[in-house]
Amino acid sequence: MFQVICIGSASKDIFFPTKEGVVFDTPQDITAQKKIAFELGAKYHIDNRFESLGGCAINVACGLQKLGVSSICYTVLGKDAIGEWILKELEKKNIDTSLIRKENCLTGLSAIIVHSDTGERIIFSNQEANKYLKIKKEKISNFKWISITDPSGNWREVLLSVAEVARENGAKISFNPRGKNITEDVQAVYDFAGKAEIFFVNKDEAIEIITKINPEKINDEKINDDIFILGELKKTGARVVVITDGKRGAWGYDGVDFFHADAMEVLAVDSTGAGDAFSSGFLVAYIKEKSILESLKMGIANGSSVVLYYGAITGLLDEATIDEYINKVKTEKLN
């Protein structure tokens, strides 16, 4: 029996690394404080390109599976060549595809511009198939954990169905929304987070949620107060709140203690999938009843390995290799 069902997006990712583009700070934009610009109308030569499985449901399922937690994907593909390619790649990685549905549409496809000097990226994504994501409750009723990341389609209905199944069957929820969910309906995200065992967001997403829910509580000082932000998100009712912030590391809060893990100093090639790798690493440790600090360590280790390669899959650690990384992660209890 599978321990975790991973609900969310699926895609094929194509990466274009480049040193072109001008990176600049935009501190006045609190939800997007760094941007990159290209000359309008220009044509840029790319020396190489890379292809990989992508989409949050696939990324998280692969991460869990490699670390010894059995998982299965619940997602949608189109009836096209890209969809067939994804199925074959998943089979190579021993990921069960029996709950993946096909529709007469285009499979998700992302073109990802990677800034070679920093490893940071911009994703241009077409997710037509993911708009067809619907929950058949009987299909997700026999799992101890439901991981839902970047829900698409009528995603509010998806969240309501997942919450109902979890309530009826005692399943625990791991929830990681994306920017579009927060932009479209922050209240729906906030309310569903209250039903989650673990609520994952990055720093920008956390600020946007708080800004939209309680705008009077955010100012220039509090934007950089990690303890304050964790406390505000804990008010959702989530059992554990986890925030990631790139090179600054990650934080966790269980309502009693605040924890922090430093990022590892690695020469990143591509940051795509780092968040999904972090969440799968954290979730594995948590499922195995490790402490929040140990869970943060495993998340940081997995995310730090993924960024050494293009795509979200190649650098995922397994049970035999993750200890070497974990032992290098520095953590602390903050209170």
C-alpha cells in the first residue's frame, strides 16, 4: 500500500541556460524583490538545453520514493507525445501511474530560462492538462498522507474534496500552494492551510498571504522578521508551518518552538525543483517521526542536491546518500 498520494501538476520541463539578461533588485516590490530583463526583440543563442520530468506531483512523488516512502501520482496528462514521454519516464523510476488520467488536451510543458551565474530561473509554463484536475474521492481514500502541491483546474473544489476525504479517513495533509493560488483566492488557501498537518510556503508566498489577509500587520520591519511571519501563518491552524527562503535557509514552527536550518553552500546550476525536493525530504523525515530540526535537515539536504543539476529529478537523494548531506546542515532552536 502506498503511504502518500501526490496530487498536483505534471509536465515536461525544457531548460535553456544563459548568461544573458540583466539582474536587478526591486525592493519596492515586496513579493518580487529581484528581476531579470532581456532586450525586447533580441535573439539569444543557447549553447545547450536539457529535458526533465516536472510538475509538483511528479517531483514530490519521485523525491519520496527515492527516500523510501512509497508514493503514487494523481495528476492529468494529455493524449499526446509529451504525455506518453512522461509515462515512460515515470515507469523507469518505478512510479505507479495507475491514477494518472488522460484528457484530449495538451500535456503540461514548461520552458525554463536559467541564469547561469546564479542558478535562478524564470518558468514559462503551459498547463492545459492540469486544468482538468478533478478529485474522485474513492481514488484518494486509502492513504495515510495526502500531499497536494500547486493545485490547478477548479482548485478550490479540489481542496474541498481533499479536506473532506482527510476528515472522513483520518489522513494527514501536506499542503504547498503556489503563487497563482494565493493571487486568485488567498482566503481559500488560508482556510485549507488550517486543515494541513504541514503547510509549506516560500518567503515571498508567506508575505503575500499575510499582506492579503492582514495588510495592516505588514511593514518594512516585519517583512524581515521570520518569527513574526511564522507566527502569523500558524494562525491558519496548520499543525506545522515551514518557510523556505533560498540562501537564507528554512524555518519551522509547531506552535511551541521556532527552528531554523542554514542553507548549504553549493554552486547551484538550476534552482528548479528545490522547493519540491525540500518538501519531499522534510515530509519523509516527518512521516518517520523525526523532529522538526531533523526534518529541516533532510529538506535542506535534498534541496541542496537537486540544484546541482538541471531539473527537479536528477539530483534527488536516496537513503544511502542523504546522510552525508544531513550531517553538514546546521540547525538551531530559536527560542
